[in-house]
Amino acid sequence: MGIRSLATSQSRNLATSQPRNLAVSQSRKIRKFLFIIMATILLIFTVALFFGSVGTPIVRKIAFNIGFVAVPKSDRAHTEATPLMGGVAIYLAATTAMLVIMGITYFFWGNEFGLREFFSVLVGASLMSAIGLWDDRRALPAWAKLSAQFIPTLFIYWTGVKVGLAFFSSPELTYLIDFVITICWILYITNAINYLDNADGIAAMTSATSSAFFLLIAVLNHQQLVSILAAALLGASLGFARHNLPLPKSTIFMGDSGSLFLGYLLAVLGIKIRIPDNTVLITWMVPVIVLGLPIFDTALVFISRRRRGISFFHGGVDHTTHRLARLGMDKLSVAFAVSLISGTLGLVAIFVTQASFAEAYTMLGGLILLTLYLFWQLEFRASYHFRTGQVPVNTETRS
């Protein structure tokens, strides 16, 4: 009986120890993952921030020496020649940080973060930045610039970065809808950030705030690659913003090379972000809300210029930021107001990640009503001078 009791006790201990050991093993894996991802994020943010802060003055001197400057124009807000290679500093800061971190993580932990997909995104972003740099130097026609942007957009789609809504039962229809939405999303967001680069610090602060919320959402949902990209974007944007904000004045512009690079990566982050604990019927709203400000601004300018019979691709001081300035805000206040608006939208997006169907669509309905109200106040009810910054020549131009 003693031997039998001992055997029974041992079997019971073995049965209870197996789940306990499994739980301990899983806990260790989770702690290891959290350590890797948090250490990686902190390191990549610090490296990008450092290179963005230190590299921007160096790029500024090079731009002055080779005459790569933005000359004041009647349809632009700045009033003196300013170096135009800030985008190169942003690109080098972000890509250097990403390459360093990917090298370190691959050496210690192997292909933990998906090197193939990482390099696909990096190649596409590099192509988009090169198009912007070419436009900064040669002032490409609008049609040529937009046509060239299809190359990195189609490339990233071909490598597998695409919207995956899967709302339809037909595979062919799903493929077509995903293709159209992916291409339109990337081109719209890329150019929306480009158009938002219309005043000191605006595009940099918007990109920093939006990437910060993408980073937070990605960490909460254990998305390693999205976390790396967002951390690099955040660090590079903030490092550059120190020189681009009016403190007391901007010393360098990012140009199209920077704004197209930032817009492209933000568009990719919006596609890559995933919230597995909620349905896609809700989570599709998250990137749209996070990037709500550039989406709104581009739509506002398009409608405004369409009403006045002016080309959408023509420069002007009719953006949201310019209208905020005409309310009496100085340049620095406008830049921080933009960050505050983007931050508020980011908080709403985080709420939506955990919302029920009714809560999410109630929030969406409220945002749509707010958007329509702002359109009415800023465009249809406002005076011609407030909308355009110009005095109407005659009564016909007031519409």
C-alpha cells in the first residue's frame, strides 16, 4: 500500500506540474518578447532622434553650399530663402536607425521581425523619397510627379503590403477592391502629408504624433515590424522638428523628399496595423482616424480650390493651418495646435480598437458630423479672405 500510495502521489504531482511548467514557459516567452520589443523600440527611437537632431544642421550647410534652397514665391508662406534638403536628414535618420536595429536583432535573435517585408518597405520608401528629392531640385510637372509615385506604390503592393478587408465572398472582387483601396490609400496619404507641409513644423509634428499612436497601438497588439517602423519615424520626425519649428524661426524645410517619405511610411503603417481582438468591420477606422487631420486638410483644399476654379496642384495659403493662423495664432501655436488635434484623434482611435460595433459606429457618426460642421465653418460660411488669404477682386470671386 505504501508503494502504491507513493506512485499515486508522484503521478498527481507530475500531472499538476506539467500545466505549471507550461505556464512558466509561456510567461518566460512573453517576458522575452516584451524585453526584445521594448529595448528595440527605445534604441531605434534614440538612434533616429540623435541622427535627426545632429544630421539636420549638417544637411542644412550642404544645401546652402550647393544652392539647394526654397526661394520665396507669391503662393508660398515663407519670405526668405531656406535650405530645402531637410527630407534627406529625415530619411538618413530613420533608415540608419532601422538598419542598425535590424542588424542587431538579426545577430542576436535571428529573423525575429521579418527582414523580407522590412526591406520591401524600405525600398519603397526610398524610391518615394528619391522622387521627392528630384521634384525639389527640378520642379516636376504635377502629372509626372504623380505618375512616378505609382512605382513605389505598386511595388509595395506587389510585395504583399495590402489592405485585407475581405468583406466579399468573391475572391476576384475582394482582390480588386483591396488593390484599388491600397493604391488610393497610399497615394492619398502620401500626398496629404506633402500638402500639409505648408508651414513651419506642421508635417513633422503631425507625422510624429500619428506615428506615436501607431507605435502605441502596435505595441499593445504585439506587432514587431510596425513598432520598429513607427519608432524610427517618431524619432526622425522629432529630431528634425527641432530645426523646422519656428523657434524663433525655421532654419530648414523638409521638402518633398521628406514629406513624401513620411507620408508613404504613415500610409504603410496604416495598412499594416492589426487589432486581432476586434473585427475588421471596426478596426478599418483606426488608421483613418489617426490620420484624420491630413485627410481632412487635403479634402478641404480640394473642395475650396474646386469652388474657385483653381488647380488643386497649384500652391496657396488656403490650408487648415493657414486658416488657423488667420484666427490670430502665431506659427508655433499653429504647430502645437495641429499636434493637439492629431493627439486627440489618436486617443479616439485607441478607444475604437476596443469598442463594440455600436460604440465604434456612434463615434464614427460623431466624427463625420464634426467634419461636416468644420467644412461649413471653414469653407462655406467663411469669408473669401479667411479662406484664401487674399482680397477678392470682384464680387464674382467670393463664391
